Amino acid sequence: MSSNKTAKVYFADNSQCVEFSTGCHSLLDCLEQQQYDIPFQCREGYCGACRATLSQGQVIYNEEPLAFVRDGEVLLCCCKPDGDITLSFK
């Protein structure tokens, strides 16, 4: 993540926003701590179950995912925001 200590994670589907703290391992961990029910399975970037659409901003992967990720998609289990981002879920 950039030098910012936190980043804002906006949801395109509704106007909600959560703070991502550098203490979180991944976007999935952060959203779970905020009581969001996000589908997942492997937590390693293998399965793609935690796939979301990145509408704005950029992410940094903790490790390169093995699951296929299309342009504009992210795997929440293995990435962190690089500044403020906007996500949408299908």
C-alpha cells in the first residue's frame, strides 16, 4: 500500500464506505472485520470465489493469484488497496 496508513473502500452498489487499515492482511480480512459477508473458499488466490469488480483505484497483490483474473476484477483474499478504491459485487 502507498504511504497512506488507511484507504477508503467504497461500494459502487450502495453508498457505503469502510476504512482499510494497514494492519489488515487483505481486503477480505478487512471487510470481514467490518461484518460484511463476502463469499470465499481458499483465502489463497486459487479459487476465485472472492472475486469483485474494481471500478476505481488500484490494488496491490500480496502474492500473485493463481485463479484467472480478468481486467477490472480483483480477488479480495490476496490484495490490498493502493489508495482509495471502489468495488462492486455481482
